[in-house]
Amino acid sequence: MIPPMQKGAKIKRLLITDGVDVPMKGVCIYFLRITKDRKITIKNIADEVFFGVLEIRDPEEPGIILESVYNALQMIYLKYLKTNTSWNSISDSETAAQIRLRFITSVDHYAEFLSGSS
């Protein structure tokens, strides 16, 4: 049973959009598939679909979506990549450190590019 709404309370809505006809605004959850070759099942959904969240304040504000992607990269992904040292499986630790540094630097440069684009 759904509890009754209080008078004057905001009604929360779920809107499904590709962002073309209806602009994205508020908390946006996105789903990405790399390939359409495999059927998604309960067992493989974690491997086949990437999920993420963006906070978009005002879709009319120029560059806001790029800013949201930048914030997600900086606050979540880069922070995790920089603090977690066990995410690659290369046995040679020197080579692994070089690859890790090169990858993090590339993602960092991409994030900076996004911040300059908005």
C-alpha cells in the first residue's frame, strides 16, 4: 500500500528520455551498453551494462551536462583510481605503475578538457 501524500508535498516523477526531446534535469541515472550482441540477464547485467548518475541542475545552462560529467570523473572515478592501487593485474610492478599513471593522466586530461569546454 502506498502511503497517502501530505497536502502540498512535491510529487516525485520518473521520466525516461534520451535527452533529445525532453531535456535531462535533476538526478539522472544512465545506462550504457558496449555491445548489443548478448541478451541481458540477471547473471550478466553487471558485465553487460554500465550504470552511472549525473546531477543536472538546469538543462538550459550552457555546458551543464559537460560539467556534470566532469564532476563525476573528478569526484568519483579519478578519486577511486588514484587511491586504489590493486586494479590492474600486471605482474611486473614497475610496468604496472607506468600503465596506471599513464591511464590516470589520460582520464585526468580528459576531465580537464571537459571543464574547459563548458
